[in-house]
Amino acid sequence: MSKLFETSIINGMKLSNRFVRAATWEGMADGAGAPTQKLIKLMKALAEGGVGLIITSHCYVSPAGQASSGQIGMYKDELIESLRNMTKAVHGAGGKIVAQLSHAGNFAAEKLTGRPPFVASNFEGLAPTPRHEMTVQDIQKTVAAFAKAALRAKAAGFDGVQIHGAHGFLLSEFLSPYYNRRHDAYGGPIENRARFILEVYKAIRNAIGKDYPILVKINCQDFIENGLTLTDSIKATSLLADAGLDAVEVSGGMLTERKLSPVRAGIDCVEKEAYFQEEARAFRKQIHISLILLGGIRSLELAERLVEEGTADYISMARPFIREPGLINRWKTGDRRKAQCISDNRCIIAGGEGKGIYCHNEKE
């Protein structure tokens, strides 16, 4: 049997295979951030479809960190019961689910939060609207908000949490020298720029204990001028791994970019798949915790090779599961055709229109 379908364990969390559903904004939470029945049904379908580990879309840890309407909230205790309904549905279908914890930072929606977005540094050219450069006190409050959100996730029955440190959201901004131009303990060399995410990790670990899985999603590179480099990303991840991090999901790029964004269009041949694999190999040489790789993977043969050769321990996909929530079961039963997703990104547009994400091509 393929190694992809072997069971494995991440800090006590037993997974039925090595396939991960990457965090994908669904646009299906209600106005308070609670999962709707539509969202719960989607999560259950992913578990029934054979996905080994489901990572939720980014859950905002404080009201100031909300990025969009329809986003899952993890900012108040009153949401725990509705979140528990979602985890129960996943567990009932034999799946595992991790909550991705996030603060939108510069991407926060002022019309929803009622205040200027928090940023690492407020500089000319960042945005046409006012931004709030975070004080040390703001950082400390946000660290505490992440820890409290993790406690809520655990109380709601999630099997672990993932800290979102990629794609230009708040923790990613602090890691990036382009966005982080501070001159205090949180700016300058990578050891300082990684201080915020390391403090978030340590606060969560102290809150939830050593036997609960904590993952981080991080950019291998920002792919922008003066952005986070591969060398510095590996250094930041090493600091987290030394502190006890259980797994890293390697992504890359900023949402503001098109050609080298995290969700690249036109993945129509195997040569365009796994577009972060070379960076993952560099990670693997220095990082010795579980490595989850995403980036346009569509072919079972490529996924098998990446795991067999040790480039990654887990294969993460997002858009293919929008089209085919049962993709993994299809592959497991011997239908090895590549994922039907054509990477046109129309599913994301649907979410932005308030309809919740869905595959246009499946409807046509």
C-alpha cells in the first residue's frame, strides 16, 4: 500500500492517511462567526471523503482581526457550542479537524471591525487608508487573544490548532522585512521579527499543555522585493521547532501578488504542481518536525514521490477538495486520475460574492 495511506501520529493525533485539507476560506459562517449548517455539512463531507486531516479556514482570534464576512470566529466563549457541533460532525464521520487561528492584520476589514487595521509598521505606501502601528501592549494583548482562542478550540473539540503565519496576515507581516520596519525588539533581524509568532506559540503551549498538537503555517518566501527569504523562514521555523512545535505547513507568497501568490492559476500539468517543493527540500535539511507541503498538487503520483523521497510527510491541498470532497477515497480505491480542479480560482470569487465557495465548473 502507498505510504500516503498509512496511519501516522502528530503529537498524539492519529491520522488515517497523509492528506491534509489546507485552510480554505469558505464564507459560510454567520454574522457572529459561528459555523452554519452549510459549513458543518461541508466539513463532514471532507471527512467522509477520506481527508486525513481537515484544517479550518482562518478563525479570527479577536474582533480587530476579522478579515471578511462569513469568517469563522474564535474570539468569544459563546461560540464554543456551535464550533463543537462542527467538530462532532467531523469526528462522527471518522475525521480529524484542526482550527487555524489568525489575525488579519493589514487585511482586517475596517467596515467590520470599526477600527483601522493593526500593522507591524505604518509607512507611506502601505495603504491609502489609516493603519494602526502596533504598540508592545497591543502585541501582548494579541498574544493573549491567540492563547484564549486556542483554549476555546480545545474546549470545542478540535484535535489541534494551527497558527497562521503566512500570506501577509499579521504574524506574516512581522516576519517580513518589507512590512516590518520596526526598531524595537520586534523588528530588525529575523530573531526579532520572529519574536511575535514565537510568543504566540509559547502562550498557546502554556495554555493548552504539551500533549495537544500545535501547527504553524508559514511562508517559505514572500516572493516580493525585500520580503521574507527562504533562509530567514527556515531560521524562524527552527526557533519554533526548538520550542516544541509539532508540525509546519510550508506555503508561500502574499495575497496581494498575482503571479507568485499562494493560489496560483493554471495548474494544467505536473511540472507546474508542487511549486514550493524546492523550498520544502531546503526546510527538510534543517527542520526535523513533521512537514506538510501544499502548492498546486493535483497528481497522486507526484504526491507519492514527494512523501516517498522524504520531501514532505504530508500532502496538503485546498482547491481540489472544493471540486471533489471525495478525492482521497477515489484515489484510495484505485482511480488514480489527477484531481479535476483546473485552478481557475472562480471558486474564490464565488465566496467573495457572499455565496460561499463552490466550484463553478461542477455546476456547469
